[in-house]
Amino acid sequence: MSYTHVIAGAGAAGCVVASRLSEDADNNVLLLEAGGPDRNPLIHIPVGFTKLTTPDVNWGFSTAPQPQMNNRAMWYPQGRTLGGSTSINAMIYIRGHRADYDRWEALGNVGWGYDDVLPWFRKSENNTRLSNAYHGVGGDMNVTQQVQQNPLAQAFVLAAQELGLDFNADVNGAEQDGVTFYDVTQRNARRESSSTAFLRPAMKRANLTVVTRARASRILIRDGAAVGVEYRHKGATHSVHADSEVVLSGGAVNSPRLLLLSGIGPADHLRSVGVDVVHDLSGVGQNLQDHMDVYLAAETAPVSYNREDRPDRALRHLFQYLLYRTGPMTACVAEAGAFIRSSDEVVSPDIQIHCLPAYVIDHGRQRRKGHGVTINTCHLRPRSVGSISLMSSDPDDPPEIDPNFCGDLDGYDWRISVEGFRWGRRLLQTRALASLIRYEHMPGKDVESDEEVRDYIRKWSKTDYHPVGSCSMGISDSAVVDTQLRVRGLEGLRVIDASVMPRLISGNTQATSIMIGERGAAIMRAGRLV
């Protein structure tokens, strides 16, 4: 069967693109998703994301050994279901800083500055507490306050103010600096993913077909144009034709992976893994950027979410949630956060700190008895750049993911990461948290010097789940897409997802990925930059 548009990937952006393109009755849209439907109830109960680590919903990638991190291969989760990572993340709604987008424009991406992208953030948004120049009402994605906050998160907000940070009720508004309780993507105390917000209503349309457990394996190219997609479904290989355009929305790992498997990328690399070169495009898979997370953990008074692990408590809170939509089941866990400047020289906050009122060690995969709080610290604008590449020509083989954490030559990323760690420790030592903190569990008070902190980071740092940039938008020879998100040198092929970000934004990437989907679809429908 032939379609006007074939979209590979039903994640944050792909769901938006499918929804918007299918609004036009003249379009016939096919959306392919490698994972299954988003039917797992743990997806929709907010706190359930802490259990969403299995292959049915999570790619569960690992990085290449990281030289700066004791050569550790680090776990690298990515969503694998309708909604992509918006179906398994912590639901935090952050847009980054105005300067992030103005930096995109300064790199040559005219029309992608902050004033240009703000209307597209507002278009998608249905904010339940704010309606102003920064926030929209009536959009598809519900953005709201949390149902409740744990006493540890409340104390964290006071602790940050004790250290001189201002309380900021809207870090997505005029200013980002300060401490806040995060807004979340929830609706009626249920997760609001890109699937539930954009795709599910659109699936009622006759001109939108969604096929799950269908993994795109190759883009079909003829005479310099994308004409369709080859995909695997139920043990068989299928080919589908696109009369108009093919759109890649697999995210910063799978979109460059699919381009490379299709022979689109650096010619030398493609030949080295046995892939025939279709289009030599040097930037594919390059420019990968991600946030690295450095965390501290402390034993606390018995107020953390760890107490809810007991079966009797869990059952009680499940009934509370089902009956009243209240209680710990509504938690996003990363309830409060702060945006901090490492020095007076930086133009905007370059450190983000999350407060998690529970022990969350090694992505939550290591269990510890007792009650705890975890303070996640993150350098927001790393200079280190990594890559996505193939290990073979076999689509079943995982890609090589190399975020190159702290691999910048001048050590800048190390310095800011250590400074973020020290901010986290100062927060744990405030009067506001004193009555709740028993002792620092990780790394412990004996880790004090910069070198000792670095040794700790080498052993325990992890991804903050925000990969971008591997199909970068730009005007240079290394750019993969232009400002209309068209793959350079080919017709009928676009990339619309987080991989097109030329620089990592200062915060969580969900909202920006949705904005890119919203604007990318509008550009396609208009046939020009809008």
C-alpha cells in the first residue's frame, strides 16, 4: 500500500508529526513504531516509570566504554513504545533557557531563535495554572502542577533559598534561575505522554495508520530521493512507499542509526562496516551531546518514598490512587529542582539539580534498605561531543553510543561537574534539611578533595537521558538537516526529533522535542519555514 507520508518512530516528536499531518484529509499517513502499544498500566500511573526498564518498553542500550569514567559501559535507556521516552520518563516539563535557542540561531539556523520557537511551545501546551506570553492554554499537551510534594522536596526548596537562590514559580517563563517545584506532563493524575496527548485522539482518523512492533531497517532511496521505508514486522520484511516524504523521528540514537543502515552517512565509516554508500553525509551520527548526572545520596528520617515499597503500603496507596487520584502513586519523584550559575561569567544557569525523595542509585537498579534522598546534579552545557555509529551492517545489532562524557580537552566539563557536586553537598548540609538528614551515604563525608570527588564521579556518574544533536541542523558541511529539517543532498527525507538540535539545551529535552515535532509538521504542511 502507498501512503503520502511514512514516519519512522512514534516518540516525542513523531506522535506530534503524525497527528498534525493527518489533520489534512488529503494526506494518508503511516506511523511505524518499533515498540508495542502503550498499554502497560505502569506507563500511565505516574510513579510507575520507576519500573519501566524492561525490553517491551525500553531499548536498554549501553554506551561504549567511557575513557573518563573508568572505561565503564553505561546503561542508556530510551523509550520503546508509543510515546517513546515520554512514556517512560519522569514527566518534567522544562524548555531550557532563552539563550539556548538564540545560540542555535547564531550558529546559522535563522528562524530558530527563542522568539521564533516560543509560539510553537505555546501551541502544544494546555497549562492548567498559567496563561500569558510564555504559556498556552488549549493545546494538546497538559502541563500542570504536581498533586503533592514529599516533605524532603519541600525542605530542599527551603534549603536552596537558605543558600541564596530565589524561589521561581515558573522556570519556563521570563527567568530560569532559582529553585522550583517542577511542572509535569500529567492529566487527571495520569501520565500525559506524546502518545496520549497527540496520537491517541488522531488515531480515530481514517487517514492515519499506526503499526507497532514494526522496526524500520532501511530508507528506500531512488534517484536521490527517499521513496519509502523497509521495516520488519512479525518476523517478515515489508516495504512501504511514500508518495510525498519520509520522516525519521526515532530520536538521537535511532534516527542516525537508520540513516547509517540506509547508506547515508560518513562514507569511510559505512564502508568499514559493510554498508554500501548511498549518500556521503559526514555529520550523520556526529555531534552527539548528553547531560551527565552526578548524584549524592543521604539516609533520612522515615519520610521518603522508600517506605512505600512495603507490600501493604503499596496496596493501600494503589487503592488511594484509583479512588481519589492522590497519594504517592501520583509522584514524578524528581519533584523539586534548581537552576544555578557556576560563576558570574556564565550567561545563564549551567547547573541543574534535582531532588528525589528516595534512594535512586544506579538508575534505581541498586536497592538499599532504609529511607533516603538523592540529589542529582548536572552540567547543563557540556563541551564534550560524542557520536552514534554502527558496529555492523546488521539492523539487529545495537549501535555504538559514545557520549564521550567529560572528554573535552580543556577539562571544562570536569570543573563544572565537580562544582555541581559541591552545590549538592552544600544543600544536604543546610539547616532546612538538617532535621531530616541522618548522614551522607554516597559518596560519604570522607570524599572531600577535588581528586576524590573526581574518582567518585568516575565510578558512579550516569546519563541524565537527554541525547541530542546526532543529525544536527545547520548550514555547515557537517550539518545533516537544513532549517526546514530536510536531509541535505536528498529529496523527500526529513529528520524531526531531538537529533536535530545543534546544541544541547539547558534542561530536560521532552518539551523541546515536542516543539520540534510541532514546528516540523507545520513546515511540511506549509512547504516553507514557518
